[in-house]
Amino acid sequence: MGQLTSGERGSAAAILIALMIVGVMMAAAGRFDPIGIHGAIVLVYCGTLFCYILTSAFSEEPDASRFSSYYDDPIKVGVALTLAWAVFGMFIGVWAAAQLAWPSLNFDTAWSSFGRIRPAHTTGVIFGFGGNALIATSFHVVQRTSRARLADQLSPWFVIFGFNLFCLIAVSGYFMGVTQSKEYAEAEWYADLWLVIVWIAYFALFVRTLARRKEPHIYVANWYYLAFIIVVAILHIVNNLAVPVSFGHAKSYTVWPGVQDAMVQWWYGHNAVAFFLTSGFLGMLYYYLPIRAERPIFSYRLSILSFWGITFFYMWAGSHHLHYTALPIWVQNLGMTFSVMLLVPSWASAGNALLTLNGAWHRVRDDATLRFIMMAAFFYGLSTFEGSFMAIRPVNSLSHYTDWTVGHVHAGALGWVAMITFGAFYTLVPSIWKRERMYSAALVEVHFWLALAGTLIYVFAMWNSGIIQGLMWRTYSADNTLVYSFVDSLLAMYPYYIARAFGGLLFLLGAIVASFNIWMTVRTAPAVRAVHDAPLTSGLLENAPAE
């Protein structure tokens, strides 16, 4: 709060008062509906932030010298929120996985049933953990690569706290049974509207910061971040067009009928993977890998070609989720074809990352943080190959609706998304807190092996489980009847579900280790000697060192 002017604190207070009024209206209108509880959550959330602002209402105006440094305070809060959501989301995931092996772990209550905690897990990990990581690192990367401070000081806080309010409303709603039943888009209409407002502010802040850059070129990481912001907005708005029952009820109905609803949903669902879980994290890869490896990216031109290939091909691939459905065959063929073509730009990025490490493999051996980033690039290449392979219709006939799909998703989520995030954080945290190093290199090493072991156990269990499921479901006797019942396939899955829960537990333990290590780095690690890490100003332009 010390860096906000009295005018900025006043604007923040006005926004929070307006949101508290909205919360009261939601609570009053929906007193017999879950939207009323969400209104109370909005009221308490914004009221807490308002009280915090009041504690510094009469503080002195900040010194103008603050503009000579990057604005890292929102990034620090984003790191903390990312780790909190990581532990929460992964814990819920382990709990959900354990319920598949031991169903009584739902304790015979509605709120803790698998159908409710599963979307809480996916939203907590994808949006809570992944979304906060993307926002925090994008603020860090756009400032350093543009050599310019964030365009203003209020917008970053609105984006950070506004986005986490959306996540809180969404997850709490799932426990109450509030859902649109759309994969990765389960939040209801009022949460969706709020996210649009937050996302517009995020886009405006990012573009305004780029416009203030002191560098002539826009570094490729910012291309990926910008694609992530723009396309996710388009996907979110189109897929979530809905008509609420009333302004006092959480329930709404989509405007898309029948098969069109399915097509729009998986256009959204697959491109959420493409631009939320791929494009943004490639932005991380292209910035933090060269820094950690202390080598330039292997080919800047290849990174641009990969960007345009991913941006064009991914948009057409979503219909491969709907093979053997009522979707027209030509649309299924279109999705399958573009999914196979997508392998080229995807492997271009994975190969670009691994080729960047040529001449630096000794650093991979000795530096667990760089090993996180290297392994993330490997799993990205593996997942994209697997995705293109599973999109082929004959392969899909075996894999669809089985645990093979679950294994594929988690090879990307754990091996690619989570590992690149932790590699980025282990690089970012000492930098923005001005520490020489992480608190414990040994704990980074422990975390790496926990994460790798957890991912491999989880993914191999689901690969085996899924292929066995697919084969059992299509095994016919001589008289053309099914040999195995569905219950027979469930019994065959039992040991794999135990392994799945164990692998997830190892990954959760790794996230807890990371959180402790980062906390201790902030609190106790030795401070670094003074380094030049500041935006360019008119007085520094002539003699500024190269980035």
C-alpha cells in the first residue's frame, strides 16, 4: 500500500464499496439461493480489502523515486496466491483420486462427492494455480523485456484480486452444486460476467505496458502472453453466453442448442488447453529458460514460426473431442487433420527449448531449477505428440472415455504446466526479493524428484488403466456379445487407481516443499549485492547496460 498514492487508494476504496453494494444486492436477491451465499462471500472479501486500505488512508504520499524501479509488489502477492492454490487444488485432486479407490472417503455428504470436488480440483489447479502463475509471471516478463514499469499501479491489484474473487466464487459454488456442467467452464453466469471485466482490465494493462516499452522489439514471450489473454477472452465470452433464470438465481441456460452446444464447448475446451495451458506457459519457457541456462534461445525465428503455427492450427482442433458423435463427419475430419498438423509447431517449440540447452547440459545436471524447465519442455513435446495421435479417429475409438485421456491431460498438467511454473518461480523469486539464491538447493532437488516420480507414477498408471479399459470394452465373444461387463473393467482398474492417488500425493508433497522453500527464501535467504534491474528512463537511455 505504501506505493499507492492517496488518489489510487481512494479509487481502490470506491471500487470495493461498489462491489460490496453488489454483494449486498446478490445476498438480498438470492437469500433462498446459492447466489445469496456468493453475495455474502463478495461482501466479506471486498470488505476485508476495504478495511486493509483504511489502515493506510492517512499514510504519506509515496516518493517519486518509485518510478525508477519495476513494480514487483503485485508479482509477490501473485506468487503467494499461486502457491496457496497449488496446495489446495492438488490436495482436492488427491482426495478425488482416492475416492475412486475408496468411495467411502466422500463421508456420505453431498458437498464432498466426487462430482463436486472434481471441478473444484480442476478450477483450483488450472485457474487458481495456473492462472495466478500466468498473471504474476506476465507482469514480471513484460516489465523486464520492455524495460518499462507497469502502466499504472491500481490495475495490477484489480486484476490479481479480481481474478481470485472469480476463483473463490467458482470453487465455493461447486461445493454447493452450482455448475453449468461445461468442462473447465463450470462457473455460473455472474462469475463469468465478473471474469470478463477483470480480463478486459488485464488486457488493457498488458497492452499499455507494451506501448510504453523502451525496447524497439516485442520479445516473443510477450507474443505468447498476449495471445493467451486475447484468445481466452474470446473463448470465454462465446462459450458462456447464457440466459439466467432470474437475477436472484444462480441457474442459467446456455444459448447454444444441442450439438452446437457440444461443438462450442469443445472449441472452448481444447483451446483453453491451447491458449491458457500452452500459449501462456510457452511465454514462461521463452523467458526463464534462456535466463536460467545463461544462453540465448536457439532460434528466435523458429519461436515466431511456432507461435503463428500454434495460433492458427489450434483453433480448428477442438472437434476431435467429438468423434463418433452427432457432429457432422466433415467437422470431425477437420479437427483430426488440424490436430495432426499441430504436431509441427508444437514440436518446434519443444525442440527449440531443448536445443537451447546444447552446451549447457552440465548446468542441467547440477541445477535442479533448470532441470524443472528441461523436463517441462520434454513433457510438452510428449503431450503434444500424444494429443495429435489420440485425435486420429481409429485411435480415438480405443482411447475416448477411458483413463488414457486422464493420463494424457496430466502428462501435460503435471509434467508441462506445473514443472515450468516451478522452474520459473525458482528463477523469479530470488530475483524480485533480491536474494542471492533459494533458501535450500537441496529442497529444490527433493521437489524435483517428488514431482518427477509423482508424474511418472500417475501417467503410467492411467496409460495402463486406459488401454486396458478400451480393450475390455471392445472385446466380443464368438456370438458377438461383450465378454466383460462394466463392473469387470472397474475391478481391473482398482490397483491403477491406488497408484494414481499415490502419484498425486507425491506431487502434492512436492508443492508443499516448494511453498516452504520459497517462504524461507523470502524470510531468511541472504540479500544479493546491488544489481541493475530497473526500467529505462530518459536519463538512463544512453548508458544503460544490455538486458
